[in-house]
Amino acid sequence: MRRKIVGTIALGSFAVAVALAVAWPAQAQNAKEPYPSMAPLDQYLMERKAEIALARSAAPESIAQDAEVMVLGRNGYETAAKGKNGFVCLVWRSWTAGTDDPDFWNPKLRAPICFNMLAARSQVPQTIKKTEVILATRSKDQMAEAIKGAFEKKELPTTETGAMCYMMSKQQYLSDRGGHWHPHLMFFLPLTDPASWGRRDAGLPGYGS
């Protein structure tokens, strides 16, 4: 058995999900690399109105109805609806996962997410940059190198204290292992020494890495 932890570490930030860790059976492998390369772009795209609705489903209606909404087009993310409350809702695709994640190229992955203003300032530019590089190169290694270089050159903003997001949609599909994952929140923090939260091998539930 291996433990699936809800959460993620991105370059320049650390995300902690408010959810308990759940054990999943190890999948038989050719599942080592079920998606070895990027699928045709059409498989990642959605009908525009459906994507707007899915993006808004990430947050409570009182927030989502006044949030900016971005959708994925053939050239990257674009604004589909202007917002009034500082929140930004969109649907992450598979390449927002870690480059060693077996679902990195999974065209079925749909992760509706709605950032508060503080999270939007750092996470949305990262999402846009990752997507631009992926669409241009179809290469996870080039994407990782581009993001690393952008942080080193201070072209991407770092995470601010108070950054958080909603991932409350019942329609979210986060991986073939987890399927329609539990609604949860995530909090983004500057890169933090794991010892300050408790070592992962100590079994801290909800600890993302």
C-alpha cells in the first residue's frame, strides 16, 4: 500500500490541503507510465460554457458568482468572465501535477480551483506559464526548466501569507488513482522546512508534498 496525500508543493510555494490522507492500492504497472506523452490537444479542451460552469463549481456560489473565470484555449488560458471580488476560478489540467506524477499527461484530469486574491497573484501566473510552455514544447522537462528559470529571474511572484483556494467541486477528477476526489481547501505557504509541520514519515495526515 502507498499513501496518497492531498496537496502539492510547487516551486516557490507549499500547499496544505484540509483533508485526511487515504491509502490507495498500488496500481499494476504499465501504470508505471500510463500516459507517456501528451495526448492531442483537443482531448484537454472543453466546451467553453461547460468549462466556465466547472470552474465556478470549485467555490461556494457566493464567491464564484463574482469571481474572474479563466478557460483553456488553444493558445493557453484566457479570461472568459471578469470578476469583482478578487477571486480567480479555472480548471487545472494534468500538467499542474509534479513531473514524476503518472497522471502528468492524463487528458481526463480536471481540477476546478478557485484562488483568493493572494493566491491568484502567485498561482495564476505559474499556471499560465506552465501551460504556455507545455503547449509550445509538449515537454515536461522544458516546462520544469522554464518555471525554475522564471523563479530564479524573479519573473514569477512568490507565495504570500494568506494565500488559499477552494477545490469544492464534486465533479473534480484529480487522478486515475483518486478519481473524483473529496472537496477540500488548500493553503499556499512560502517554502517551509518540513520539520516545522512534522516529518512526512511520521504520518501527519493532510500533509502535502
